[in-house]
Amino acid sequence: MTRRRATAILPWGLVAGLLAAVAPCAAAETSPPYTKISDQTSRSTGLGPGGDQYCDVLYDLYVPNTASPSSPVPAILTTNGFGGSKDDQTSEADLFARNGYLVLSYSGLGFGGSSCAIEIDSPEWDGRAASHLVDLIAARNDVIKDGPNDPRVGTWGGSYGGGFQFALASVDSRIDAMIPLITWNDLSYSLGPSNDARNFIYTNSPPGASKYEWSELFFADGNAQPVLNPGTSGWTSGQPPDPACPGFDAQVCVINTESLAAGYLTPDTIAFLRHASAQYEFFSNPNVKRFPPTLLVQGETDTLFTIADGVANYRGFVSHGAPVKLVLGFGGHSGPSAPGEVNDADPSKGYLDQLWLNWYSHYLKGSGVPTGPRVEYFRDWVPYDPSGSAQPAYGSASAWPVGTTQSWYLSGDGTLVSSRRQIAAGSQTFVNPADGEPSSYSETSAVQSTEPFSSIPPTDPPGTFAAFTSAPLAADLDSVGIPALDFSLSATGSDSQLPATEVVLFGKIYDVAPDDSVLLVHRLVSPIRIADPSVPVHLNLPGVVHRYPAGHRLRLVLAASDQAYVGSRAPHTITITVDPSTPFRLRLPVL
């Protein structure tokens, strides 16, 4: 099908995913313990690369009844996920205001009544606009100050609302605590991954495989914002939007067109996306002197911003010696959270609610309340009362990575074996057909958890993949982390001077039941573009938290295509030849 080729390859910050899907509205109450001041507008100036632009930002303010000049309180700044508005944070603003925090919830630039084009969480635009809102908070006499114009302030938000926190902290050292949820580390990786980096810092050389379905969704949503929010969204410094690119900075549409034509993210696209990425504008920025204590929450089921994004952000904070906690929750852009993770009606029964409150209490109120283990992860195989907190289903560790590594080996007879002595010589040959069709199917992005999509099984067309299957497991095998595979291949039809023709493979691990039914864990796949097939390949497979039950088998698959991605445009014949003297090793993280 040509639809994989005729798609928008550009970014998005993100749908509210976890945020919109997780919880009901807070219970109605005649007089909450705070005052809400709605639909305020503030002009943020000094924006853009030249510092000469402005945007009008729409926000709501939640002021606890206890806040006063004689009893000031900490503040929390929050904004929406991609395509949302300040109203999406109503439940969380209610939670924080009830617990003694002044909350400023605003619509991000280009969304929900705030003016200007969508700038993909750029430090010069979104970061400086958020910094202006910190100034507004600092001007209040009912907020704790740590110095002149220095309020005690934390940040909270998911996806695009997670990305703004890094953009803000890269230009403003006043932030005291952050809680970014289901967000990215390097947007060029998240939208065009090639999972070849041992340290999870990706070079994009060669460029990765574009996430076609996610990108197309976001591109359409962004350019629809001026229609959804007429008169404000898409305007920059009072000037009307470009009719050819109504929602975004015009450069976004230019690089999208270039990448669409090329079949991969072009160098200009990668540079633009990296400028809106924590890895390059925050962790690697020599001008950033403060790395606030940060609670990272990443979704195990998320196919947009995966566990790898959270791990890269975690490692960034660790490298700077900053306090950090990594939580792998169940939900994300691909589906809702698990019962008892977030509970707006009764936050005492929401485990993530309590982690958020403890983090802010410790770092904004100085209460000394414990923030728990450094790493926590939701285990969907652990039973618990769904009407209560999900806490019993969470495991923990003192650091990442978790547990130990178990080695498996590819055998030439198509098996996956646990000992090098069991490796047999042999090979498997498969093809990438012209234009990548027929293609493997893993998911329909963003809607996979809903019917009819959730009932569509993953498939791999015969002759387009190699598979290696283990014997039935003697005992339950619990895997938490990011597996890695080292192997080699040979291929025809690849031209290293033309990235669109280079071999692209999609690695994945199936859970095979005794009845031969297969489960592709959370529909996750891991693409890699191979510029030189003569060089050994290192592939990071999808990060998971999963139990492979006793009697089940592991099946490692290397497929030539996937409908959710833009793969190689050239036909290839690919051969994986196993030689017992130089084994191909799968490292599986296990508890």
C-alpha cells in the first residue's frame, strides 16, 4: 500500500494520552478550598530566536484559601499535551490546589486560546513564554520566595506538557522540582528511531525509520488548531498564520515536506527536532547550571515515547548528579493507565497521585516525606484490588538497570537457545518486497487499545522475516528493561549513499502460548536502519515490563517492514547466517 509513503513525517508533542485517558473528573463540590480565577491573558515578550516576538497566553489560576502574604505557599506551573488546552489540567490543578499549592495552568503556544504558532516546545518560544509565567508567579505575595523574583515553583505535565518543562528549565534556573510524564528525550529519535545506541544517545547516522502513523496524526491535529481555536491559535506576534501551514511554525511544514519526499528524517528535520529535545537543549547544554529534582513517569504500553525515552532522561539526570526517580506506569499514548494509578475522585487511592504529591511535598515544601525507591515499575501480572491503589502491583529497585541479564543465542535451525553449546549452524533468508508491501502489522497507532483495532492480531507475511523460537519455559520469566541483540547479516539492494534504500529491520519479541497463539508485548517494535550490512549490528529491542509464563516460549523476530513506519524503499534479500564460533547473542534483562 502506498499510504505508508504518502504521509506526514513530522512531529507532535503529544496527545494527552495518559492524562486524558486516565481519570474521571473531580467530584463536584460547592466550595473547594481554593479560588479559581479563569481565562486570564498575559503577553509573553522577548520570544523567538531574536528575542523580539511576543505571544498572548491564556491561563487559569488556582489559589488555595490558606495562601496569604503571612502564609505563602509553593506554586506549580502546568500546561497541556499536544492538541489540548489549559482545561485538560483541571483535575490535577484541583489535586494540587487542595494540597496547598498555587497552580497556574495555561494553554501552550498555538493551543487552546493561546496565540502564536506551534513551535514544538522550543526553548526560545515555549521555554521563554513559560519563564514569563514564572515571573507572574514571582510577582505574587502569597507564594514562597527563595530570593528576589525567585518563587518556589514546580512543574507538571504530560507528553507535550512534559517537553515544556525541559524547555523552561533550559532557559530558567528558578525551577525547583519537575514531574514530566510520558515525554521524549530526543524528538528526532522518538519520531524516527534507529535503535543502535548502546548508551541510548542516538546519532541518527544513518537516520531512523519514521513513525508514519503517529506523525500523520499529529501533523493533521496541529494544522487544525486555527480552526479549532479561531482568532488566536497559529498567530505569531499579531501576524496571521501562513495559510499553507496554519498551525505550525512555517519551518515545520518545510521540513515535513522534505522528509516526506526523502523517505526518512532529513538533516534539517533532525536539527529542528533536536532543538526541542531535552538531550540537546538541557542535558548537553553548557549554559544549564541547575538540574531540578525530577520525577519521570513513562508508559510501558506507549509506542510513541517509549521506555527508552524515559531511561535516556533518567541517565541524563544521573550524569549530572541530580535527584531523579523513574516510574514506569502502565498507560501512555497507546492506552489508559491501570486502575488505581490515578484516581481523581479519591487521590488517596491513586498511586501515581501519591507519588506526585510526595515529590512536591519533599522538594517544594521541604517536608522530608520519603519519595520512595529510585525506580518503580508496574507489573501487570500481579493481582490487586482494582478499586484501591495500584501500589501492590509496583515493583522497585534502587537504580536502573533493574535485575540481571540472561543470555540467549540465535541458532541456525530457527531456535533460540540458552547455551552456546546448543547453537547449530544454518541460515534464514527473507525479503523486503518492493515498496515494503506486503508489510508486517504491529499496531494502529493511538487507537490500538480500542475496538476494532485491539482485536486485530500482529502479523508477519511469510518470507519477510526471520524468527528464532525458544523451548517452553520451565518457570515464569519476568523481564524488566531493554533487551539487546548483537548479530550480523548480508543483504542485496542497499546503497549506503541513499538512506531510503538502506536495509531497515524491525526487531520484536513475541510471547508464544502453548496453543501457539502469540502476544506482541504492548505492540512494541524496534526499528533499525543498517547503512553497511557488512558491519556487525547492535539492536536495542523494545523495553518492556512483562512476565513470560511457564510453558510459554520466546520468539525473536526480525521483520523487513512494519505498517506503522516508513521503512526501506528498495527491495532487499536479507540473510542471517549463524556460525556457532561467532554466536549472535540476545541479552534479556530479568528479575
